[in-house]
Amino acid sequence: MTAVPTESEAATGSFAKPSPATEADPTNPLHNAFWRRDRRVVDEEVKRLCSRPLTFYPGFEFTGDLESVETPGAWCITRHSSILEVSRNPQIYSSSSGVTINDFPPEFNEYFNSIIAMDDPRHARLRKIVSAGFTPRMLARLEDSVQDQARLIVDEVCERGECDFVTDVAARLPLRIVCDLMGIPASEHDFVFDQTNVILGAADDEYVPEFVDFITAILMASEALSNLMDEVAESKVGVDTGDLTSVLVNAEVDGERLTRAELASFFILLVVAGNETTRNSISWGLVHLTDNPDQRRIWTEDFEGVANTAVEEIVRIASPVTYMRRTVLCDTELEGQKIDEGDMVVMNYLCANRDESVFDDPFAFNVLRDPNPHIGFGGPGPHFCLGAHLARRQIRVMFRELFNRIGDIRATGEPDPLSSAFIHGIKHLPAEFTPSGRAD
């Protein structure tokens, strides 16, 4: 196993970048093995990461059918200020080569070449068209839907007294909202859920068994979602059905429309990123509220008065997207370290959201934290999350419904972590509560 460079080497740039490894390294934050460990161990490792200077970590090599996937390694940015600098300078730090540390085969571009993996001017063009669907009218419609769906979800579990909080509660709300947003029939919701689990959980045995080529699994899941979007979009051409797909297939901005491939890749982005990140924020929220009954009491005693800061703190502590990658377009310098053209950098949002120079007692969960300049929705700049407002709304409404209906709900076991360095995910979380009746 190639060792991570020492702090003095990293600080001076005097080392040769280590070669990719062939085995998982639990001390390397680019490897899934780092994040599969007990969360308290991970917290200690994150503290170590945050104390290091800007450091290059080796990637890993695939063998057999996966030899075409390249993961050469990346500089891991953990400081809040450095991530802001990278986010604000897309002319130096490019998104167009991909947002994860894996350089996938070209056939992935058909499904994953969405607006988060583009630079201007193409990014600006597509974002302008897509933004046409996020109007106040559309958001108001969705806010009503969020409340209705949260009530139905609690109805489905309230009489049982126990549940898997991730699959029964946290995952259901954003999935239904995103599908409702895009006009996907309710009969397809479970299908969409299964495909998104494959795409973001391809390295996890629960979603893609070891004997299955995960590249093929991801492509098949993506093609399935793309075909579903084609069917839905075709039914909405020239028709105003009030959903986002109807808006996007008929929208024309500055004489341009979304192509079929652009619409499909946006749909995949929305159902994968929008669903996964919100469900993990809600899931981590229950973990930390269970661990910190004093903070839970503060929120429940004045729900509306505390909700804004509580939601922001949940997003900060959850940091549902662990990192985003950028590729350096020219030789540059960051934190005094020379970075070469072509190098990858990963903006580790989870670490930056625990930067002690920005956040007092950063590993503590504090529902009254203010200010809270977290970057749980990405850094400033052209790629700030379009769905941030909707995500905040879902977290707020879901916990209001839970507190009002099954107010003593708590996690009764440790979260089962997703095997992923990219998504700070929870697959399962046992929870218990006093049974109650369904809403009138």
C-alpha cells in the first residue's frame, strides 16, 4: 500500500504523487472503506484530515472488466475558505471532466452529463432553461405537496410503533416529491427508488452484488430511468400539466430547448441527487436528535421559532454530499501548494462543515447555531444547488409532522452506512415510538 505523503512533503510539494492502490485503504478519504467504519471512528479521522495541510491522496486501480475506469487520486480540500475559493473560480477548477474521482467510460456521458458536470457557457445555457421550471408558482405547488406527503408517510407508520426510518420515512418524502415534481406516476415510485439506489450505491453489496459488474449495473439503471423519462416527456409535449417535465419539454429560452438527452440527464440528476441528499439529511437529523435530547427539547418547545436554524444545522452536520470533484485547467496554487494542470481536487464539504476556524465546537450538534455558513448545498458560484429551498422545506415539514404525530420517535440502533466516499449516506436506521392513530 502506498503511503499518504507526510505533512512536510505535502506542504512543500516535494513528493512524487503516489500511484493508485489495488486495495481499499481505510485511512484514505477517497476510498469507500474510510466511510464504512463506526461513525465515531470516522469523526476522529475527519478531525485528523482537518488538521492536515492540503494533501494528495492516491486513487485505486480496477481490474478485469473495470480496467477502463481510472481513479488516479486527488488533492483533498478540507478548509472552508479554500472550498469557497475553488467554487468561485470555475475558470481554473472545471466541472466538465466529472464530479466524482472516477473517470468513467464515455458511454456514461449520455446519462450523467448533466448541469453539475458542465462549465459555462453550456452550463449557463442549460441552467437558464431548467430554472424556468423553478418559478414561485411551481415552488408554492410543491410546498402543498410536501405537507400532504409528509402526513401520508406518518400515517403509514404511526400505528406500528417501530420502523426502518430510512426506507419507511426519510427516503419516501423526497422520492415522492421529486416524482411529483416531474410528473412521474405513483406506480413507478418504487422502480425509481430501486434504480437510484443502484446508481449511488453501486459499490455497496446490498444494491449491487460483488459478482455483478457495477459499471454495467449503473448504466442499466440509468438507461431505465432515461427510458421512463422519455415516456413521460412524450406525453407532455404541447400540454400544460403543471409539472416540471411539462414546463421543460415546452420551454424555450432565447430560442433554445432541452434535447431529449439533456432532459433525461437532468431527470437522473434530480431523482438521484435530490432524492438521496434530502433523505440522508432527514436520516442524520434523527440520529443527532436522538443523541442530543437537549437539542431536541429546544426545538420541540418552539418548533417554528427554532426551525430555520435547526434545519441548517441538520444540513451542516449531515453534509449529505461528502465531496465534489473539480479538474484543474492550468497550473495554480492553493494553500501555498502548487497544483498541476490536469490534477483533480475534491472539495470535501463534510470536513469543511467541521472547520473549527469557522464553526465553534464544530462536531457538536446545536440547533441554535447562528451564524451557520455551511456549504451543505455546495459552495457559492454557478453550481450552488437549485433545489436548496425545496430540500429545506422537506426537512422542516417532515420533522414538524413527526414531532406532532409521533413525538417520541428515536433511533434505537446505529445507522447502517452506505459504502460510498461520495455520498454521506445511511441505508437503514431502526426507530421506535409510541403508536398513534392516523390523521383525520
